[in-house]
Amino acid sequence: MGMTMVEKILARATGQKKVTAGQVVEPKVSLAMSHENAALVINQFLEVYKDTGLKPKVWDPDKIAIILDHRVPAESSKTATNQKKIREFVAAQKIKKFHDIRGDQGGICHQILPESGYVLPGTVVVGTDSHTTSHGALGAFSFGIGATEMASVWTLGRVLNVEVPPTIKVVATGRFGRYVLPKDFILYLIGKISAEGANFKVLEYHGPAIEHMSTSGRLTICNMSVEAGATSGIVPPDRETLRYLKEEAGVKGKVEVFGPDSDAEYDQIVEIDVSELEPQVACPHMVDNVKPVGRVGKVKVDQIVIGSCTNGRLDDLAVAAKILKGKKIARGVRMLVFPASFRIYQQALKLGYLADLVKAGAVVMNPGCGCCLGVHQGALGDGEVALSTTNRNFKGRMGNPRAEVYLCSPAVAAASALTGYITDPRKGGK
Amino acid sequence: MARVVLKLGDDISTDIIYPGRFMATVLPTETPQYAFADFPEFNAQLKKGEIPAGSIVVAGKNFGCGSSREQAASTLKGHELVIVAKNFARIFLQNAINLGLRLVVCPEIEAEEGDELEILPDKIINRTSGKEFRVEPLPKARQAIIDAGGLIPYTRQRLLEKAASRKKV
């Protein structure tokens, strides 16, 4: 029997010929990413070294990336102090892949990593963020870990005691219809297999609909793979991966790529024909409470959010700008737009998307996680409803347990901004 | 034997265990005050010290889904709660083991608030209802960490071994 994509990566990262699901391994890490929670990682890292007589020193400063994104600019003195502590540590340990709150380098970690060329196919990437699954879009085995586990990685350069996960093969056939986007595909899949359908497993994506999908779209589906419980999502690298790495991420030199073996053993196979797919909406308060937009009913919205590590990329802003250009968002609706990075912000500025959005009535915010995790920049009032292109709608997620969050694609979000109700973009606004 | 102090359903997310708005608080010594902050009554009982260490929270499937925030594990560890659930989301389970928070995987658990449970290595006996439920072992990959008392002492041990082997060479 052959190996899945992740088994092959783990075999390489452990110097073995073959590994199989269930085996316990300690893979070498190629990239270890943190954001503001690096403050906790630093605390735990120093704790590891306590009373050892050894000087705390990270295993390889070039393999550590820290991106400030969750609460930027700082919403409180506490966060500002944590961010200061991180800057001091970064300087002391000589960590170069550090992205501070700056218009020439900042943004959301899950956009900064790919666009900076930090992620390469076939490598092991870990991050202290559950949406680290995103980087499977470039063919890496990329997964979320906690802060203490990251402290262990910073110390030893390996993830300790990893059980090789079994893999679910997802085959996407057909072609996406007009205004049906990768977000609709991943919401549909989560609804189909449930929020724990891939717990402790990997989702490996195949099929013509994936082959024709841009890296941006692949980042969306790998990003939300964790919402089905998956350890990681992964797309076997192909011509599009190489194009993205060379043209958009500035990677120079030869990039080695490999796919899974043709006789790899899968836990199960799920097939989806995307030609039949309608725009999807995840209703409160669970990500797997997914319905086609036409079956959601008449839902009035108070706040529309376009952005996040899921849908804040250039093509997401482009589709929203196309729908909103020359029109006005409905009275009583506030619309917040968070480009995923300052590079995207600048591109969208140049292409006129930001002007189209602002003229329609949207507020363009600084790149970052924004209101997605409910700390700042757009909390909801009691009884309010948000329609958002982000990735989670758990109770309390946007800062208020007495509010509701619906999740959708940027096309549904923009069309709904025009009407003030959850709207099918194929039917248009008013 | 210990008492069930809170009964929850399926898919309890880290946003319910430790809401995102408190994420600027990171230290395990400070996170316990925000445990289940959106359940004000239970949170108040925890803060007043009315819930004895070892008390049990019973939940359904996919407990701890969502964010990788370690605060969700440290906040519960701070009160020495024991979590019995039908199953756990991956990152939460690992964080809990890394910090020494006690989790019990019990796929068929039936218990109500106020019930007294006896937790044995292979089963849980609900002393109130008289019913027994099998317990599933935690992932075998994590046993070494549990045995070492958490990931910090385990990593420290590995670091010292590495440093010693370097000296020999």
C-alpha cells in the first residue's frame, strides 16, 4: 500500500521510508508560526528552561515566524504590553520572520505566510492558531497546536508524539456556477460531514474543481477544514502551486513537489459535484448548521463583515466590489471590510476596489483579524445579526452571546449588503 | 467519587469555555477568573471557590472545538475541574494533556447535574443512577507526556538529555 500526502510528508520529516496512520512520530518542523499568543509561548518557553542551567535559545530563529494580527493596533494596555514583550523577545532571539503592525509588511498570519514565501510544499508547518490548516493549500502538512506545545517546538525543533492521522479523500468534480465560490464548497462539505466529521483526520482535496481553483480559493477551503475538526486540509501541489510560489510569493530556485501515491490508503472518500452547488450559509450557532441561501428564510442583518484569514484576499474583495460598485448598501446596515494583508490592501487600492466599497458605504478597516474573534473593531449589540465571510459562528464569537452570526461567501455578503437581508447573489440585490 | 457540577451539550466551543474577549489574558495564573464567563452563575460559583477541586463537568460530543487558545484548558485546570465528554476536539485534547487538565473520554455517558460519579480507569459508575459506562483510553502518543506530568517537564527532560548527549560528543 502507498502513502497519503501527509504520510509522505511525515516520512520525510522523520527520515523514514514509510509511515502509516496511527504510528507515533516526532517530525522535524520547517516553520513554526505564532501571533499575539507568542506572549504565552514565551512564558512557557522560559518555564521549560527554568532551573536547567541552560540559556533559553530557540532551536532555529529562521524557522520561527511571528505575525501580530489578532488585536492590531492594540485594543488594550494589556495587549500592547504583550506585543511589546514579543518585540523584545524577537530582537533578543534574532527572529527575522516578524511582521509588526506596519503598512508595508503587516496582515493576518495565514495570508502573510503564503504571500511571503515562508511555506513550501512537502514540509511540516505548525502554528498556535487553529486555522494553521490554511497552509495545506500549498501542499504542506500544516496544523494548529497550543502555546505550550509551541514552546516545546521552539526548544527541540520537533513536534513530540504525533500520531500519524488517517486521511479522508475529498474529490470535487464539475465546475462552479456563477457566484458560487470555494467558500460555498467548504461550507457544504462541513454541513455534510459535520463539525467533528474529520476530527483527528486530514482532508486531502482532489478533482477537477480543485485543479481549476486558485491558491486563494484553496487557502479558503484548507482554512475551514478545521471547522470539520480536521487536523489539516491539504491540496497536492500542482502547476498552480508553483505559479503562486514563483509569481506571488517570490520563491526563487527549484521547488520540489510530490503528490500522494496512487495506491494510498484512505479512511474514506467523499465526492462532491460542485456544478450542482448553490451559495451556502452557516446559520447560528454552529458551523455545520449549513443551508443553501434560498432556504435560510428572510433574515435581516445589522452588520456585514468581509475579511479574515478565510475570505479577505484580493479575489474576495474583487467580487464584493463588482457587486457593490456604483450602488449603496441598505440603510441600517454597517459593512466592515478587512483586507487580509497590507499587500492585498495596496493591490485593492490600486485596482479601485476599496474606493468602490467605500463609496457604497462600507468601512475599510486595517488588515488583521478584526471583529472575527470578538475582541474589538465591530462587536455586536444585543439581539443583532451579523453576516460574515469569517469562519466561526459560535455563540459569543463576535463579542456578544446575545447576538447571532451567519457565515457566507463574499458574494452573498455583498449582495446582502444591498438588500439588508440574506440574499442570493445570483438573484442580485434590489 | 465526585459530583457533576455542570452538564453541557454537544460542540461546546472554546468561545464558550473562554470567550475571545478575554484573550489578552494569557497567564495560567490569571485565566481561571474567566472560565465559562458567559454562564454568569457558574462563573460566580467558581470564583467564590464554591466548586470543590475534582468536580465534574459532563459534556457531549466535540468538547473544545474551535480555537487553539490554551486559555480554554488553563482556565479549567485552574479550578481543577474534571471534564467527562463523549469525545474531544483534537487541539483542546492536546492542550489539556499538555497542561495536566484531567479529561475522560466516555462515549455513552449519561449523567445529570448533582449526580455522583466514580471514575475508574476503564469505566465510570454513576452512583446516583447505578449505571456504568465504558471509558476510552487517551491517544497512546500522549502517554509519555501524561506520565511526565505535562509537556513542560517532558520537554525539559528531553532538552537536558539533548544537552547531555552533546557534551559527550
